[in-house]
Amino acid sequence: MAEPKYFSSSLIQRRKNFAWLIPLADLRLTLTLLSLSMVLIFVATLEQVRVGIRGAQSEFFESFYGIWHYPEQFWWGEFLHPLPIPIPGGYLLGGSLIINLLAAFLTRFQWTGKKMGIQLIHFGIILLLVGQLATQALQEESRMLINKGGTVNYLERFHGVELAFIEVTNPNSSRVVAFPQKLLQQDGLHYFPDLPFKVRVLQFGPNCDFKALPPAIRATGPSESVNRGVAQSANLQIIPKPEDFSSEGMNFAYVVFELLDGAHSMGVWAAISHPAGNHFWAQIDPSIADLAFQPIRKNGELWGVSLRAEREYLPYSIELLGISNEFYQGTDIPYNFESEVLLRTDDNQSRRALVYMNTPLRHEGKTFYQYQMNKAADYTVFQVVRNPSWLIPYLACILVSIGLLWQFSFHLARFLSRNASSNHRTA
Amino acid sequence: MPPMKFFSSFLILFAAMALFIGSCGENEKARSYLTKNEYEGAVAAWKLPEDWGENPSALGIMAGSFHVKTAEGPMGRIGVMPFRESVDISTIINMFAAELGHPDYNQTSILSLIQEIRLENRSFELVRLEDKKANTEPRSALLALYRAEGQTWLFPFVASRKLIDEQLENFHAFLSSTILRSGSTPLRAINPSPVPPSTLGHQPTWEAPDHWQRKPTTSIRMGNYVVSGESGESLDFSITSFPGDVGGILANVNRWLGQVGMDATDESGLSRYMSDRMIDEKPAKLVIAESNDQALYAAILFHEGRSWFLKLMGDRNLARSEKKNFIGLLDSFCLGDH
């Protein structure tokens, strides 16, 4: 069979075919990108202090570039701090490295058995970079909070909210229509066939302060136009704030929206999401308890609206049978958190499992790690991770290992053979 | 290789990478799904007749409030009021009876007024009260009660006698359409009950004129008086308190204006009836509204998450002569928290 012309095993032929890739395969470019990666890691590590891990990750690793300000407390900080310094982001460096490696693969490497180790090592590194990119894009992290004796069949995302309309007229089942945060951020008019009204998003913010004003004072800002629901009855003033990326950050996302029956406005509502769950509103103030469920009646149906952590419903449920946490004697340092659960699938299959440190529960592509526990309040929280590309780093490491083994073995064999022949000649 | 070619090839490859990253994100669309109903609150839903409209500002003790659309504009008031427990029918009827010039009813005297009807296999108690005070445009109150699962639902329809007669069929259709289910947590609207002493920790005090005749307090009224004139005219005075702002100033003032036969107003028109006043060293609102034959004098005080209403209502001439006494009572009013 004739060899494809483009991907010839002859390096000279490939360099001709992919001449335009030769500059991209330059080793100096590789070294520059690796050096810049080190700068990126250094800067992002410094920035963690300011914006937290999630903030630094979002600003520098999950972007094409980030803007860094030289720390004031460093030498000449008073002069250099105001200068915005662009730093190449993770997507830019990672993407460039992949291109650089692919170009090298095509235009610099010899596709021979002798050099196969080098090729495998580089292919492994490419796979590692692609795997990281895929993880970044496809991995989902959520939490599942279960009270002892309770059963839960949904996950809540750590970050991101949804505006959920829940129809509860039927005592047995609820119809839910949820608008995810990315849709709310776009503002505009949204229509969904299952909803008896249209939703016009007027304003969305990832975080806010809020306070109930005395009845005589009119609210200003985002809630100024609100004329229905809790924000109106409690005279809530919403003050937008930037998102807090720190690990302890409590973000109260808010949305102001209008409901429309055809072209007729039904009113303007506001909803706020409590980061610890909307059931906490009742504990803060009974007058805003309905932020967990603001009633809207239409066509003989009762709908409730709330802004809540984005949910994913599962085709199975998990019941918390028991929890235990043990501490090192005389200390508050835990050495074991353990949750006993019963997993029930829709087809009436069930299995018991113990979830504890380093021993997660795996089911249908999701991994449930023991995350938090409150023995006094009798609840447990699992961190739930879904990562379809979890296997790629393992494959990449295997490839790199095989490549290294191949390359070293090849050199060893050649050395031993030379040594043997040299001894033979000497003899 | 020329630099331009280098950059263009780099850009093409990079754009492909960026597209890949962009396309890996979730497809952001609204989602719809069915799930188990985990809502623990009470459910109240209904279908409005075509010629009824909703009063958007009606909140507080009302789960819903509506009007009849007429050529002259919105007329009448229809409401949905949930009570978290099975309350005595006479207590509910007396809330409206005083305003329509009826005597207080007890459990025996109310029986002759109750008519039971069945709609969609559910039994409703109906009571119709005619206005005994107004000479022109007599009003009526048609009150429907539904009891289920330890909860009582009141559907008051207050309007002119003629409008209620015209809308009877719609009112029955509305009652038939209701879906009512009590829950483990209360409905958004709050039971209009007086402040329990255990949570209040203190009781308000006031000084009423000697000739104001004290009446028994009810589950709604912690102060209850009647003022009688020489020619048989009368005034009703009440002191009530509710958690929250029960719909706010505008909703309450409009409700009262309707009770004295006056048109509703908007935010900008409130200043015609309302002025600032200090009550118990706290900022409050004084509402003065007079129609041709009726008058309303009221004070609204919001304090520590509760609303206090002190309301004198009835014959206009008698109200004018009692205005000084009413103001004197306001000055004597003390919440007892200091």
C-alpha cells in the first residue's frame, strides 16, 4: 500500500510538506513557553493571597491572559504597582505548547524505532496537556448534602446559580424550569414552552449586599423597579458587589426579572440566592423567608421561583443511614469521617456503601468523596466529581514511562553491545 | 519563513484550539424536568374569570386579591385569606360586620346567615352581609369559607350590592377553580392574629375617652371600641397588629379607602391623605380620608418587624367631632417596650 504523501516517514519529506510548521517547532519557543509557564505559576501563586485559589485559577489559568500588578510591598513597589503587567494565561501557554510539540513531532522527530522512545515521551506530554484542557472543559464539581435518614437525588454545583420556576400544584410531582447562570448573565427575554409566562432578565449579579429598608424609604439600585414578591414586601435594597473568589467567600447572587403574559407585564420580581442554601432565609428574617419560594399563580397553577445553586438531578438517590467522625484522642484533629449510605437506582436496585477518606463511592461516572460532616446537626456533605477525561493523565504517564524505558533500554543495549565488541577487540 | 506566514499559521492553529475550548463548555439552555414534589408549604391556586383582574400590590394577610374589570375601571375587592387553623366563623364574620354596621355575631346568631353550597364536590359556607350604614350605593360583603386539613380559607367579595349580584356566577366559578392544600409550613400570607404575649414580652397601653364603649377583644382586635352619636350614627375604633408590613402603606390605605367608598390612589396620591406623626416617640403615619358620609382616621406604625394599626372609621360628622379624642388616644399610645 502506498504511503500517504503528507505523513511520510522520511523527515526530509515531512519538513518539505510541513515547511510552514518548522518555525513553530523551534526549541527556543519551547523553552520560552516553559519559562513563561514558570512565571505564570509564580504570579498566580502570589495572586492567590489577593483573590483566593478560585480567583487565581479563573484569572490566570482558565484564560488567555491575566493582568498582574507588581506587589506594593516588593522593591520599588510604590512605582511599579500601578503598572498593569499582562501575563500569558494557561490557555495561551498550554495551547502554544501543544502546537509547539505537534510541530516538533512532524518536522523535527525521526519516526524510527531508534527514536521511538522520544516520540512516545513527547506524545505522552501532548496527551497530558490535552487531558488537562479536557478536564478544564468537561470536569464538573458539585456537592451533595444529606441529612441523616434523608434521601437526596440531586447535586448542587459549588459555583453558579439557576433561576428555578417550580410548579407544585400536583401533590406528587413538580415541574421545574431552570435558567442557568450563563443565560441570566445575557439578560434579554427567555421563553420556555413549559412555562406559562415569559421571563425578561433585567439585571443579574454574582454577589450583593442587601437590607430591608423602612417602609417610607424607597429602594434604589437594582431593586428600584421591583413591584412584586418578597423584595417589594420587605422593601429590599440590593447593593451589587464584585464576586468574592476567596475560599471563605459568601456570594449572594441576585437577579431582577420581569414576567410577561404575552405582551402584558405581570410585574417585576427580584430573587437572591443564599450561598448556604435558601432554607437559611427563614433563619435570617421571616419577612424574607419566601426568597426560597416566591409564589406566582397562573392558569390555576402555583409556581414558586427562587435563585438557587445550579442543580443536577440524578437517576438514582442516596440515603444517609449513619455518620461517624472520630478524632485523635485529646485533640480536635479528625482521623476518620465516615458516612454509611444506601444507593437506590430507578430500577429498584440498591447497594450499601461506606464513604470515608480516600475511599469514595463511584457510580455512573461520578465519584462521591467525603467532604464535610456535622455530627451535631446530623448531616454529611459529599464532594461529587464527574471527569470524563480522568483516564487521560494515566495513559499519558504510561506512555511517558514506556518512552523513557524504551529510550534508556535502547541506549543501554547499544552501550552494552559496544562494550562487548570493544572487549572482544581488546581480547 | 517570512514572519507574516509564521503568525498566520500560528493564528489559524490557535483559533482552532480556542474553538475547541469554547465548544467543550456546557450548552447553556433552560432545562425542564419533572421531579418529586418536595414543597412543604400550603398550596393555593385558582383560575380568574376573564373579567376579573389581579391587584398586584395586595400582600400581607392576603394570598391573593382581585377586582372586577368594569367600564368605570376596577371595582370591588375579592380576596383569598388563609387561616392556619380552624377558626370560629363568627370571628371571621365580625371582621366585616362592624364595618357594615352589623352587630357582633356569636356562634348561635351567625347560624341563620350561613348558607352551605357544594362546588366541585367541596363544601363552602357562604355568608352575605348587606351594608346597614351607607345611604347611597349600598355595599355588600359575600364571604365564602372553606375548611380542610385543619386550615380555613376565606374568600371575601366586597363590592356594591349590584356588582356582587352580577358576579355571583363568576364568584362560584372562581371558588370551583381553587386548588387548596395545607402544608407543614404556613402560606406566605400570615394568619391575622394578635401578637401572642409570649413573643411580645410586653403589652401596649393607651387611654381611650370614657364615652368610647369598649367591646370584647377578638382574635384580630386587641383594642375594640364603638363610639355612638346622638342620632344613632356610630364609629368603629380598632387596634390591630400583624407581623411584617402586611402589604405596605399603599395597599392598606387603598383597602381602607375602599371601605369608606373612596377610589384607590397611587404612591403619588398618598400625600393627599397621609402625614407624618410621632407615636410613642417613633415615626408613624397619620391617615385622614373623608368621603361624603364616611370618614377614616388611622395611624400606621412600623416597629421591630411589626405593623400597628389604630383605625377610627364610620360616620363623617361624628368622626370630625371625635377627631381630637382620636389624636389624644394616639398621643397616649405606648408599645410598652421602654
